[in-house]
Amino acid sequence: MSSQSSSSIRSNRSTTTRILLCLLLPCALGSLSACNILIPVSYAIDGQGEVEAEHELEPIKTLVFVDDSLNILPRQVLKVRLAEAISNDLVTRELIPKAVNPGDAMAMVRSRDRSGQHMSMQSIAREAGVKQLLFIEVESFESTVRNTQMRPNASCSLRVMHFDKGGRVYPETTMNVGGNVGDRVVEVQLREVAPEKAFSPSDRRKVEQELIGKMAVSIVKLFRSYDRLELGENLGVR
């Protein structure tokens, strides 16, 4: 083999080595965000990771009602915002054609409660003029953190009622995980929040709204198919 050919081979190997080092260096240096880029790419190539809907809502006018009878939420307006976020997302995604204004329904129930008239889920649906009711009960809501190891978190239980079909249609009792029998428990958490932010009213409200938003997204996911891996989910620290 000629010296010119040997030199060419060594040059090609050197170039290949430099390219591989450039590609691997970010991960070798511990850059988690760079390494995580490879994960969604693999999902896109393989076409894996889709989660099927747990339940298909009937395409009729629906009421999303949030109950916080134990006053777990730091502000009661948050339960209206949660119900509105879920309602809007369901309609936008065409999972239901129309949603009743949840704020009006909750105000009506609150007024009846003050007068000593407790309303059942069926009576709430009847007064709202719907057959399908998504009833959500707040279980926990921790928007304030004490150290960097804690994450704001929240949980709720829910059920879908259809009063033309005998009442509860989702979930089946065998699907119950915690909470009351017949309820589907949903838990969410945010990324780490610096403890000093817990003492700023504006920052606290921002965290509260983010928790409400993530809870709404997680609940709507129960009724639609989606990709298991979401780009940017839980990458880094706030």
C-alpha cells in the first residue's frame, strides 16, 4: 500500500473520530438536557409511546363541576378556573360539542347550600340541563414548598356521570386507585421551585395557576389519545 493511501486512511479515521467526539461530548459532560433530546427522537423514529383514552365522552352538552367542600384550595376561584380550563380544552379538542358555564353552576350550588338545600350530582346535572356530568373532587393542593427537594403537587378524584345510562359510567370500580370507590384519582406535580418564591404573593399565585393548568391537562388526557413522552416535560429546575 502506498504512503499516500495510508495517509488518506489515517486522515479519514481522524475525521470520523472528531465527528463522534463532537456528537458524544455534550452527554459525556453531563448535559441532561442534551441527552434527553435523543429520547423524543427515538420515539419519533420508532412510533412508540401513544397512550389510548381511558374513556370516550359522549358528544353531548356536558357540565364540568369541581367540588372543594373541605376548602383545600387556597382560593375558591381556583376551582372555577380548573373547571373552565377542562371545559375549554374538551370543546377545543372536539371531545364534546358544548360545555355549560361551570361558574354559573357552582354559584347556583353554593346558593342552595347556604339555604340548607344540599344538591346531589343528579340534581346539579338536571338544573344545568345536562345528561353528562364530569364531577371532580379536590383531594390535595400543595403550592408552597419549604426546600428545593419538594415539588408543588395536587390531586383530585373524578367520575363521569351519565344520567341516561344509570349514573356513573367512568371509571369502572375495578379501575379505582385510592380515593372513593368508583373514582379515578389524578395526581400532578410541578418542577422544583426555589423556596424563597413561596413567600412572594405573585409567585405563589403563579404556582397555583400552573398546578391548576397541569391538573386540567392531565384530566383531559383521560379522554383522548396522546403521546406518552412530552417534549420538555420536567427538564431542569425552575
